[in-house]
Amino acid sequence: MDNRPIGFLDSGVGGLTVVRELMRQLPHEEVIYIGDSARAPYGPRPAEQIASYTWELVNFLLTKDVKMIVIACNTATAVVWEEIKEKLSIPVLGVILPGSSAAIKSTRNGKIGVIGTPMTIKSDIYRQKIEMLSPDMTVTSLSCPKFAPIVESNEITSSVAKKIVYETLAPLKGKVDTLVLGCTHYPLLSPIIQNVMGPEVKLIDSGAETVRDVSVLLNYFQINRSRELESKHQFFTTAGVASFKEIAQEWLGSTITVSHVDLEKSEENDV
Ligand code: DGL
């Protein structure tokens, strides 16, 4: 047993899609979340910068004495998961392998689509992992640079969002039976994505799949949290608290405490 919290990080609000799943699947676990909305999106940034920002978030989580870290961001996972995993003595999970194996299980015709940020798609990591696990698959990847900014600015129900999703996904329509949402921001857009792709296409939420792996690791290392304790989740953002809180509360369906953190000064302000 280990009653310490689990740390989650993302470039912004996207990792909340993973946290929502954690709260559903493992409600007795406690969460420390940091979203770097001040510097989102990460997707168009160079790899070195993504790596250094992600390390700053990891180091922040380590000051909170977390027992495990979930890199709830595909872009950061693509660039720096291996390195972080090697260097830390606690378990570190990324979101890409779980999403890849779920896609393989789901497809009937072997045609898998992957959508993600420019960096995730450029890294070609989903194709590599999927083909490594199952060489017969055909993977079609598509970069969707406009999706994460729509989510960060909480415009997910706007008509502009619908138009952008419709136009961006047009090349994939009718070509795949399974679509990996290879960015943790995208489940917030999944009603529109499903509508555009059609009901027969199965959407894979990489974050939700990751929580199944969190559960396996907690059991394997015997570091589950006591079911008798109450959870006091803490959320941190590098940008404005109000917008983060609005998106988070709507998505998580509960009232939460959010604090602003300045990573350069290591200052926290409760709001
Ligand atoms: N949520 C992130 C991901 O899963 C990144 C979005 C971004 O900052 O570009 O890739």
C-alpha cells in the first residue's frame, strides 16, 4: 500500500481526459495535476523545447512526492517518455503504447487512423508501435494542429470548431474503421469527431486506455491507495486559473481546487 498521490502532466487541459478516467476507474486514488497552458500548444514546438518543458513539469510533480507519474500528453510521451522513465525511480507511464494496443484490438479490417499534434505525427511513433505489435496493420496518420488550441480556448461547441474538425478529418473519411485520438485534448472534441467520421468508426481514447495500465502497475508494485482515505485532488496550471477551472469542472463534473504555479519562480498561489 502507498497512499501518496499519482502525478499527471500535460501541456494544458488535455490530460484531464485521463484524470476523468482515473476518477471513474480508480476513485480512491489521489491526483496531483499540472497543465502548462501558458505554453500550450506543445505540438508545433521543437523537440528540445518540449523535452525541457516536460522535465520542468516532472520536477514540479516530484516536489509533491508522487508515487507514479502519468505523462498524459502524447506529444511529450513521443519526445521524452523513454528518457524520463529511465531516469526516475518511480513508475512513469506514457499514453502511446496503451492507445496502440487498443486500436489493434478494435480494428476489424486492419485500417487504423491516428490523429495527433504535428510533433506526435512527425515522430511517427504510433505507426512504429502499432506495426511492431502487429505488422499487418495499415496506419494512416494525420496532423491536426488546430484541435488542441480549440480545446484550450474552450470553444469545443462552437460552429468554428465543427467546421475545422470537419475539414481537417475529410481525408480520413471512409478509409479507416478505427481512429486513435492521439492527443489527450481530442476526447473533448469526440462528439464532433464521431459525427464527422460516422458511427461505424471506433474512436480510441489513448488516455482511457492508459488508466487500465495504471491499475495494472499499482497492483503489480502493490502501491494502491487505501480505500478508507478521502481523496484531496490538487490541480495546478501555469496560466489563468479561471479558464482552467471552468473547463476542468465541466469535464470532471465536480468542484475542484486549482492553483496557479509559476514554474520559473516555483511559486504557487491558491485561488
Ligand atoms: N495534449 C497533448 C497531446 O496529447 C498536446 C497538445 C498540445 O499541446 O499541442 O499531445
